[in-house]
Amino acid sequence: YEWDFNNKMQYALKKRAEEHGITVKLTNPNPNTVSDISLTTRATTTNNFYKNLNIPKTVMISLHANAYGSNFNSARGVEVYHASNASNNSKNLAKYMCDSIYSDVKAIDSGFKNRGVKCQDFTVIYKTITPCVLVEYGFYSNKDDLKILKNNQSNLVEATLKGICKYFGINYQGPKKETVTKAP
């Protein structure tokens, strides 16, 4: 289910972003239920966070997985959206994230597609005043993308983080390798 994917992604991305010194505020913290906070409320929460804390380097990222039709089909790949009222900052963030996600997933699956940066006035990105993008990581309605969405979430998190780090001018650091020690 998309809500489960989105929820796992947001918490994993939050953890990794915070390891890079990035403060993260979730606008849809939803660990135990399918019910969502409205898109307008998410935009308002982001706007208030941005204005009240006077944080000039703020972004809003809406995480999703796509679908096309009701059956499995050939539509696949990453898309990143900005709104028609988007700043150049939003457009740059969208490009960095789309390029990073495509590049990292293409290394896993050579058939993965870059559907590009697109403009669409989805409520959550249109009503948000800070730089904002909506990411569609792949298609649940494509068997190959579905495998990526189910089995490569950590890769998607790292690819997303690389795009965020590039936008903020932060040096991306890969995840720390866990060391296993043998008992004496």
C-alpha cells in the first residue's frame, strides 16, 4: 500500500537527514493508520513552520509512489513535480532529486526510466510557500518498479538524501556500516 511505503520512507529519510544536521518536521506523521492529514493542512503546517521559525533554507518534500491503470503495465520510472508558481529553488530541488533517484535506481535496474521533472499544481506543492516538490518514486502498477519500491527503500532514501544535500550544499555521507563483533 502506498501509505505504508510513504510512511516507511518518511521516517527513514528523517533519520538519515538528521544524521546530516538537517532538521526535519513531518507534516503527516502517521505511523499506525491509513488516515491522512489533509493536503491543505500539510501545506499550512509547512508554511507556519517556515514563517514562525524564520528558517530561510526550508524545503517541503511530498513522498509518493505512482500508479497507472488498474492492471500491471509498462508505465514506470521516477517523476518529480513542482507547481506552476514554483521558484527556481523548487525547480532546482526537483532536478537534483530526480537526477539522483534515477541515477541510483538505474544502477540497480537498467530498465528504470527517468520521466523527468514536471509541472503540476497538486494542492500540497501549490499551496506551500517554501521550495517544494512532490516525488513519485516509481509505479506500483509496474512489476519491475514494484520490486524496487518493496525491496530497495534504503536505496531510494539515500538517493533522495543525495538530492537534498546537493540542494543545501551539504556534503553527503553514506550510511555508516554496522560492524559485527564476535563474542569472545
